Amino acid sequence: MDDFGSAAENLTVLCRAHIDIIKIDKSLVDQLRDEDELPQWLKALSAFLQVTPLQVIVEGVESEGQVDKLKQAGIELAQGLYFSPPLAAKAFEAFARSRQQR
């Protein structure tokens, strides 16, 4: 399920759907400010998602502070400009190979 947290999605859809992965919308990540404490809504969302079998991915991560807050909330998978700009297929293959060698 893509863009969870946007207006088009709701808990009814989440509970009835046969999905394995949920991607948290960038609009929620944009609310994470480096200088702020971990927001209650993120704690609650993370707690809810941790009792489901869903794999959680957060999109739109742009700062180390956002990464830190997501880790504090127990969310381990993320994508965004903080990690890499969009890449063409060949460039992505090289990027992925370089990350595997670490």
C-alpha cells in the first residue's frame, strides 16, 4: 500500500486488504523536524504497525534528524534524498553494488 497517511487511505482499507508492505507517505515525514522531540503520532503509528505483519517503508526522508526519529520509533526501512538522488538503472546497479561491499 503506497502513500499511507494521505487522505485517500484509511484503516478499513488497511484491515481488509491483503498486503505485505506499507509505505508511509512523505507528507508525514515532512512533519519531522530535527529540533523537535519524537512526535506522539509517530510513536502511536509505529506501535500500531509493529503489531501487524506488515513491512514498513518510509518515503521522502531528507535529513539525518528524520532518520534518527524513525529509528527511535522502530522504523528501519526508508527511502529519500538523504540516501541518494533518483538514479537511472545503470547508476542504481553501481550504487547497490557499492552498498553491498560495505
